[in-house]
Amino acid sequence: MKTTRNTTAKTAVLEIFEKSTTALSHTEIYKELHDVCDRVTIYRILDRLINDDIVHKISNLDGTVKYAKCNHSHQKVHIHNHAHFSCENCNEITCLENVKPSYIMPHNYKVNEINFTLSGICPKCLNSNI
Amino acid sequence: MKTTRNTTAKTAVLEIFEKSTTALSHTEIYKELHDVCDRVTIYRILDRLINDDIVHKISNLDGTVKYAKCNHSHQKVHIHNHAHFSCENCNEITCLENVKPSYIMPHNYKVNEINFTLSGICPKCLNSNI
DNA sequence: ATATATTTGCAACAATATTGCATTAATAAA
DNA sequence: TTTATTAATGCAATATTGTTGCAAATATAT
Ligand SMILES: [Mn+2]
Ligand SMILES: [Mn+2]
Ligand SMILES: [Zn+2]
Ligand SMILES: [Zn+2]
């Protein structure tokens, strides 16, 4: 099997996720790491982290794609069934690990993954708007 | 106020949505309309239709963005609270107008819109795989 | 220290989306 | 119907995001 290695760039990416309370885009990550490694390297690191179930990908209504570190510990079956919140004001995306939608599907669909993103105004922006 | 006009291109785009049972990407729409108008025009028409609550945008985890005509009639408050299904096999995206997730949000979030996309295998692909 | 396979940088490419500006065309007013 | 107004369009240029091939660098096991 193909083993995954711990490199300087990968460690740096993980540290950035650790520090951040919100999901990050490739561009945002690269801004912090343009001295450490190439653009392409970050794409490849993110791919690996997703493959290893360490990071998950979130796509926003406006088409932007962000990444966040998984906070839930690794269960046997790793599913990202929690919601994300996307603030229309500050554009930050936050994992809502405790918000899990319930729903009833029609027959004959095989669901592998769900992507549940709510958008609106986040608490931070609501407060500063008083 | 800025009024919106009915043009040949806009009518053509709407007709394509009318015919289609699935959501369509900009590229798919342009393939049918490359004799009618420019690429850019289609982007602008889609923007207007979204603004007028006639079309809604669906962005997929793989980065693809699709559009679908709203089938629910215009209520006072127009919310796209239905789910979408994205087939991993044929890549078609279908509106599931009857699937509406229920969920409990933490306080202090103002939710304006939701994006609930499930991915997996659609009925058509499940059947042809027997 | 050496071997091996993963990871990286770089450059090139591809796909998707946006912008400015002159021209065209839809709609309202005369 | 003709004219005036302004939204909509075409086109070319530019921006943004993501992918690929390949040689060189580096992490890990032996
Ligand atoms: Mn997760
Ligand atoms: Mn709708
Ligand atoms: Zn905010
Ligand atoms: Zn399918």
C-alpha cells in the first residue's frame, strides 16, 4: 500500500488548520505558505488529507470551495454528516459539528455523502451590526 | 428601478430549462446556444434569472456549478429549502423538491438560505448496473 | 549509509468566470 | 410610427481556480 509521508509543507498546512476556527480556501492557505511551498503542492497536500479523512471539503453556494479539519474522531465509517454555516457578510465558513439534518429520501437513491450548508449572518456579524 | 427585459437569448435559456429534467451547467447551456449568443451573455442571463428568483444555483462538491429552474411557485418569501441529488456516476444533478431537511440551529445564527446536496448513485444508474 | 518510492517545484495547460467598452435592441414615451 | 432611454449583448482581454508531466528533492525503511 502507498504510505503517506510527513513533510514540512504538510505539517505547516495542518498547523494552519489547527489555528483556524473557520474553514479555509486553497488561496487563504497559500497566502500563509507562499514561502514554504508551491501552489500545486498545497492542492496535492489537501487531496492527501482528504483521502486520509483528516480534512473535509465544503462547497459554498457561491461556488467557492473550502477545507476544514475534521474534529470528530475517526469512527469505523467516517461520514461528514454535519452542517456548515457560510456568513454572507464576512464570508467565513464554520463547521457546525452538532447540526445534523434529518430527511426522508425517495426510494432507489443510494446516498454516499451529504453536503449541508446554511448561509446567512453569523453570530459575530450579527453582534457587530447592532 | 432597473427593469429586466425579455430577449431572444433569455427566452432560449428558459426554454432549455423547461425541457430539462436535471440541473444544467453553464457549459451545457452554451452547447445548445452557441449559435444564439455569446458565452458571457449566458453568464449574465443566469445572473439575472437568479436575481429574479426564477433560477437557482447549485454548487457541487467537485467544484461544478449547475442551475435549475424553480418549480415551486413564488411565495412571498422565496426559499430554496429543497434538496438536490448529485449522481457520482452520470454526474446529473436533480432537484428533489419534496426532500426538505429538518434541523436545529444554535442561537444567534440568522439563516437566509440553505444548500442541501446529497451525492451517490441515482435510480437510473442503479438500475443499469444490475 | 543506501535504496526506494513519495513528494515537490516548475512550467505549461485547461476550465471557468469576470470586466470594460462600444454597439445593438427592447421598451416606454411622444 | 417614430424617437428616446437604457438594458442587454458581443468581443477581446484578463482573472481565478484547478490539473498534468516530468525531473529533482526528500522522507522513510532496511
Ligand atoms: Mn469531518
Ligand atoms: Mn427553487
Ligand atoms: Zn460573519
Ligand atoms: Zn446517475
